[in-house]
Amino acid sequence: MENAVWTVGAKHDWNGSTKDLPMSPAAADAPAPVIALVDDDRHILTSVSLVLQAEGFVTRVYADGETALRALLDNPPDLAVVDIKMPRLDGIELLRRLRERSRLPVIFLTSKDTEIDEALGLAMGADDYIGKPFSHRLLVERIRAVLRRADQRQALPDPSAQGEDTMVRGRLTMEPARHRVTWDGQEVALTVTEFLILDALAQRPGFVKSRDALIQVAYPDDSYVDDRTIDSHIKRLRKKFRAVDPGFAAIETLYGVGYRFDQDG
């Protein structure tokens, strides 16, 4: 299958040709974020691209890692969504080579049985991951969250000029500019969504954040996220911190109320 580059407001064929369709006024008013999709599954490329276009994004699709890597470096998009398991050049190796020259935001698509790959990908510099099968709405919200985080990083002042924007809460250290988290000096690899939730809790130790408040932090544009989504993120946060400290107990549950961060925990 040939690589096809798709753009918002167009009807697509797999040979890369396009037929123009009317663009919405919103799409014409401002440059739309460009999202690269890298997957050897034609059906995923088709369905995800159409969904993202409907949400106002421009999409480019690549059916193999080698073609995608060249394109990501030569003509960078705003974000790339990359499948881990691909022939010729898999997502992990693509990310390794990409990180040698670029800080382009990357979201991984993974299978449910690839937790080791997820951890390795995050440690190498992936910004988030989503397990297959996934909902299109969830993918759109993760993309928006990663793009917001990338914008925040760009807006931060130069750390060498004004001092680094670092938050220390007991044994926890968070560096938003680097998207870096450590516990007792040991690095903990978090997704963008996990980082946002932890940051909201750690900003005011001892104060309770309701699930609704955490939903607004992690998914401000989505009114369909339920409490169980936040509970799942909290569970994964605890699991990651307990991997470096089995006694980790700094994220407390107040049943029926929400969660809080105890910096002495």
C-alpha cells in the first residue's frame, strides 16, 4: 500500500489523490493541528483519519514505520499517533530514532498485552498511550491533552534564564517543562493524562479533589467521561509509584468524596 497524505476537507483515495470538498468556516479561520497516523492496519488509518478530520484536524497517514520516520523528520506534524507493532520498523524503534532529532509529541497505540512495551515507550519519550481496541472519542481527547501540554511547554520561560519550574512535595518532584516525575530520586514514567491528574492533586497537598474536578483537569473538552475513568488512572498511578516504592501511599482515597495527595505519605 502506498503512503497517502490526507488533508482536512478532502475526499481520499489510497493512491494519495484528493478531491476537494467544502471546508467548514471554523477550519478556514485558523490553522488546524496536523496529526500523523502511523499504522499498518488500513482500516484503523481510514476510520481514525475520518474521525479526526470531523474534529477539525488535518491528517497524514503512513502505512509503515520507515516511510513515517522520514516524513516526521522532514515535514513534522503537530503530533503523531503510532502503532507499536508494525513490520519493517516497529513503533518503539521509530520513537528511538525520532527522539535522536525531535521532541515531536507521540501517542502510542498498543495491544492489551504490551504493558512492557508501554513502559519502555514512555521511558523513551512517548507522551501517552492507548490500548487497542480504543474508542475514537478517547483518542481525540488524548490528542487534545497532549497538544495542550506541548503548548504549555512552549509557553514556559527559559529555565536557564529564570529558574526551572519545578514542584517539590515531600519525596515527589515534578518538572512540567520536561514532563518529568521522580519519587525519592527515582524516575516514574507517566502519561500526559496521569501527569495532569497528579499535578492537580499535588498542587494542594491535603486538600481533596473530587472526581468531577479531576475530570475537568484531564478531560476539559469531554462531557462524557465518567468517574470510573479517573479511578482507573489513579489505580495506574499507584501501580507505577509502587514499582519504585512498594510502600507508596501518598494518593489517598476518600470514599464518596474523591482523592487527595499526602506529601508525608
